[in-house]
Amino acid sequence: MQFNVKKTDFLKGLQTVQNAIAQKNTLPILSNLLIEVDNNEAKITATDLDIGISSKVAVTTKETGSITVPAKKLVDIIKELPDENEVSITLKKNNMITIDCKNVQCKIIGLPKDEFPQMPDFKEKDAILLPQKLLKEMLAQTNFAASKDETRYVLNGVLFMIKKDKMQIVATDGRRLALSSRVLPEEIGAEKKAIVPTRTVQELLKILGDDKNVKVIMTDNQIFFDIDKTNIISRLIDGDFPNFDDVIPKEKKDKAKIERTGLLAATKRASLFTNPDSMAVKMDFAKNKLIISKNSPFLGEVREELTVSYGGKTLTIGFNPSYIIDLLNNIKENEIEIELEDIDKPAVIRKNTEYVYVVLPMQLS
């Protein structure tokens, strides 16, 4: 195996796949990247058996072949090579590769491809084409609401549901729920449903762009994403996702229309005065006015008044500020409408039929 490649291109490909490698691997081979060279293309693959990522990089092939190389060591070496130079990589005897760049030469010992896990094959006829921009937006609107509690395994992912020409993505941690719904450009024949781990979704969000399509293939226990020159294969979460339709309240008349960036800034400031024993931020809604405040013993207090459009009843309610900040950071609207009912009832933010965010209040101390 021998090929030449631009340093920047090679480093980008390596960094795209390296997050599929777990920090602690019981199998030494899983700490390696697989490099396969053929037809002026190098395919770089990494996996921890739960998620696998591969990326293709344009190269000048002098000799085809394959090898696995310690991932962290290779990335660190390529990163430190002289900038704007071509790198030449050659496989020698005994699984040794040499890396030549300008007046620098490095050598690394690898392992043969035979020991590397084989990636599964997927049937192209089962593929669903989705606009990258659409999927990226839906995931960004929901992923943050997934549970980080490992004991609630089924909630450690986002639910994909595709039926005919409608797609829904939903995530919840039991205290909040985010649901994104869209009409697809084309109708899908069979109904599809899968719980995708949040780690996989986070990698997707790094790779998805704003143009072209992403090819998605779902099986009973795996999902495959083909994004231009990059592929992601992931195990699915096995289990039954909660029936989210039952926890979404019907639309309420009392709504507070608030400028998003102002609410975000005020909530961030109030969150500075929270602590693990007192997380709730106080929100007082009155006629065309919202007062956000937080008083913490031994720390201090903050109070801020915002002008809003609100004609409902006077209401004092507490929220975890992180749940409000997460939402406001991941939507683009200039204004939001918060539906309110009572101090112990969830607040709801909706965007037409495309988006619903439900957040439970917290008891004020």
C-alpha cells in the first residue's frame, strides 16, 4: 500500500471518524483506524462496535492495500506535520507504515485488516432519501431533550418515526419533551420506527450539511446514514419509547409572546444564581410583563423585567433554566409563544404543526 494525500484532507478524514473510538477498549484493534486504499481513494473507518464511522478521502494511489493504525497516534502525528504539504504513506513489512512529509519521516506499527470488525452490508432498495438540511434541523430541535441518565436506557436516544409522507423525531428525559414533525418531499412505502442513540445523533449533527440528501437505511437493530463521503452505522436502542402523544397538552388560549434573544439572555443571567440545591428560576407573568428572578442564600439575587405580550392571569411559576436555555439555543424564531395554564401544569412552546416543546415546572423553594 502506498499513496500520497494532502495533509489537510487526510486530517479532516481522520478527525471525522475518530469519535467512533471509545476511550476504553477491551479489544486493542478497536483503538485502531482501518485504512483501505484503492482507485485513488482512501477509506478510513473507526468503530467501537456500537457506532462505526467511515470517511473517504481523495488520494493519489501508487499501490492498493489496507492496514489498521493506532488512531490517536496517527491523528497526533498528521496534525503536527508541516502545513500545506503533501503526505506520503507507505506500508512496509511487518505491518509498519512510514509517513513522509517534506523533511519529516515517522514510522508506526499497525495491525492487519483481518483483525478489524467487518462493517455490515445494507440493502440499497430499503434506502430513504432525506434532505440533509431538514434532518439537521429536526435533530438540533430535539436531541438536547434526551435523557442523560443511563438507568433510563430507552430515553438515551431520539425516536425516528416515518409514516407515508410524514416524519417525526422526538426526545424526552421525563421532565421535558421535544417533538419535530415535517412533511417529506416523497412518500415512504413502509412505516419506519427506530430509537437512535444520542451519541450517534451528535456525530450526525457534526457531519450533516445544508445541501444534498442523506441516505438512511433502517433494519431491526441498526441504522445506516450515507452523507456524501461519510457513512455512519449505529446500533439502535432496543425498547418501547413512551407514548408521547399522551403528554402533549391541547393548545391553550393564554399565551405569552416573548422576544427570544431577550428571554435567553435574562434566563442565562438568572441561572448564574442557581445551585444544585436550588435550581428553579422564578418567572412572574402579569399583563404585558414578565419578571425573571432568582434569590439564593449565601450567593445573592437577580431580578429582571421583560416587556411581553400577555393578557392571561397573573402566574408565578418555576423552571429549570437549563431547559429554557436549551430550547432557545436550538430554535431560530425571533419570537416564541409560551402557553401557560397553572403553576403545576407544563408550559408548551409550539411552532405551527412543525414543533412542540413541553416542559414541566419546578417547585419554588
